[in-house]
Amino acid sequence: MIKNKSYTKEVNKMVTYDLVIKSGKVVSSQGVFEAHIFVLDGKIARISRVLDTENAERTLDASGLLVFPGFIDSHVHFRDPGLTHKEDFESGTKSAAAGGVTCVFDMPTTKPVVTNANLFSEKLSIVSSKAYVDFALYGAAGSENVQEVEALARAGAIAFKSYTVSPPAERISEYAGALATTTSAIYEAMEAVSKTGLVHSFHAEDDGIVQLFTKRLQSQGRRDALAHAESRPAFAEAIAVSNVIRIAKELHAKIHIVHVSTKQALEVIRAAKSQGVKVSCETCPQYLFFTKQALQKFGPYAKFNPPARDEQDVSALLDALLDDTVDIVVSDHAPHAKHEKDQGYEDIWKAPPGVVGVELRFPLLFTLSQRLGLSYTALAKKLSTNVAKIFGLQQKKGDIMVGLDADFAIVDPKEEWVVKGEELHTKAKENVLYHGMKLIGKVKHTVVRGKPVYEEGVGFEKNGRFVRI
Ligand code: DOR
């Protein structure tokens, strides 16, 4: 058991707790049970089946509700600094709070891209006062900044991100610094990151194949939405995943594959895991709920990278959730402004890729888990416990256990509701593919280190803090 100051006070029933969450059904990695949770100094001080005191600054009645460990979304793009017309840290973390997310990891592809320790510190000072929930920041690891990786780790980067595929020429500045598109560049970047002991995350699609297919489609005059999916074939993902896994094996590196979308890539990852390669992976709701037909229905609003795939990929991803090949589900929340997306109606190549989801990840997965027979505990692992473990935050977050941060998502498991884009807290309210979808499971309260940061129908309070290992 983790001990801390608050734990040693545990025997003192006369203590005034910061918060008592009473009568909820607790969902922890150890199972599901009725209990009261006592919070002191931002930590879980006691978990008791008996409500022996209500001596607390605040009491939250969770009768009839599930108390999950606060959800951790390790893949968001909050666009701050530099692209705040799409999203900023305030709107992004509010949206997170309303989705039961108590900690986010922001990607380094802000403007400028976070390629060195100075830029990391600048970003930290810009976003810190805006955060409603806890946050960690990624560093970029590209072919041109390998010598900066160690200092970025010292500055507090939670992990590193590399893209093996380049964007179209007009968007290159948004990614420059995080690009490692050749095998030698991937090797060098991974070598540098593995020395820090931190996780190296890869957007894995093969650059050569994507460029080739895109050029061919463009020369045929294709500008329709489906061309986007055709330009990034499934095997391009599998090639890149194999490539980074082979290099990771050689370097004994700890890698994470972001937004896995295909059956082929899952097969490669499953085999690597069985051989003991230190590889973890994630998928996102958009790959579980949509096939590429969504491009025909929603046009540029269903453009994201990698693209939505086929039925067989969706069902392979669902199987992989159940057999734990997929370790975690994250949002890859990637907002863009309406006028930017709308350019893609006439010409799909002009629309930026990305869909929003930080606020909807829980209800989408909760709804899906009922259909799949995924238990509450398994869901808590995919949305919180495993995320903390993969990135090394398990001493602080990811579970409901004495000594951990008092981060909770308190949800009504019975409430059915319909998603309305305009009610979400992101700036990109039009970019909600789930608009009109009926879901079950609603976030009622979100608590970050003992402080309620969101209450449905009431509002928000800020309590975000920078998190590092
Ligand atoms: O769809 C996506 N959008 N995929 C990515 O990998 C990047 C993201 C963005 O930054 O817009």
C-alpha cells in the first residue's frame, strides 16, 4: 500500500476531510464494491464500507452512481499555443472535465512544435493557468532534434511523439520537428528517446506508400471524400508498425503505437507482444464506431488520420479490446475550425484531418462495453489504470486506492441521452461525428485531486496542475 501524509492520519476519525464521496459503487482495478471515499490533501485517505464520519468540507452523494478512477486521455491536441482558433487549453480541458477526464497528455504538435526544452517551458507557462484538469505535455522526437531529447525529458516531458508519415506540403510546419519518416530517422529518434527511459509513441503509417497513393489518386483527378481512405491503405499502417517494432526490438525500447486502426497492424502488435517486445497500443472511438463509409456520409468531417477502415478492421479492434492486444482507448481529440473542414467538400485534400472526442470517450465506450460484455473494471483499465501504467504515473493516478490522487469520474450508468454537438465544450462543435447518437452512461461529477471540477448542469471549477513522472 502506498503511504503518505494523509494515510498516516487515517486512524483519526476526527479529522476534517476535504471531501467525502458517499454511497457510490466504486470501480477499481480490484473490482466493483459499495464504499465511501475520504479525501485529504488531494489524496485518497480512506476507503470504507462504513460511513463513520461525514466531517468534511464537502460531501458528494454518489448513491446510484458509479465512481470510476478519473479517466486519463493520453492523446489530445489542444492546439495551444499557436492554433487556438481551433481549441485552447481552457476549452479543451473543460471539455475533458465534462467527459470525466481528470488528466490529459497534450501532443507536441502545437505552434511552434515542442522540439526543445525552452519551447517546452514556454508552452507550460502559457497553458498552466488555463487548465481545469491535470495535464502532462509530450515532447517531439524528429529527425532534426535528437540532441534535444534528453533536455526535453529533464524539462518534464511525459513521453515523446514521432510521426513516420509526413503531412501535405502546406501543413508541414505543423509537424516539422516531430517527423521521422525514414528508417534511419526512426532509429536515431528511438535511440535518443530510449536513453531517457520514457515511452516513445509513434503515429505509424508508411510515408512512401501514402505519398505514392495520394499522388496517383490526385493525378486521376480524385477529390471526393473516399479518396482520403484510399490514399492511406491498411497495409501502409502495418508496414510502419512492423518497422518501428523491429527497431524497438533491436534497441530494447519502450514504444507505444497511437491510434491503431487495422486488423493487419493488430496482428503485428499481437505477435510482438507475445515475443516480449515492449510495445503497447491504443485505438480511438472513431475506429470502433465508423467505417470508411462515414466519409461518404460526413465528407471532410470524417477525415482523420489514419482513416476509418472496413468492417473487418472494426471487428478485429473489438476483439483486440477484449483480448487486451489494445491496451487503452484514447480520443485523439483533434479539433479544426468549421471553415477549415468545409474546404474539403469541394476537394477532400484541402480539409485538415481530425475529429473531436475528449468529452465523449467515456459514454461511447461505456455504451459499447455493454454490447461487448466488457466489465466495468476492464473499462476502467482501458480508460485510466493502463494509461497510468504505460506512461509511469501509476504511483499517482489511474486507480481508486489509498494514497493515490483523489481523481474521480462519477457517472450515472443508467441515463440514456442523445449527443448534441452544440452542448459540448470544445470549440469545434460542428466536428462531432456522434451528433444525434443515443448513448448510455452520463458523467455527473468530475473530481481532480479532491476538488470537484465539473458538475453536470452546475458548471466548472479550475484545478489543473502539470503532471510529470
Ligand atoms: O486526424 C488526425 N489529426 N490525426 C493525427 O495524427 C493528427 C491530428 C491533428 O493534429 O489534426
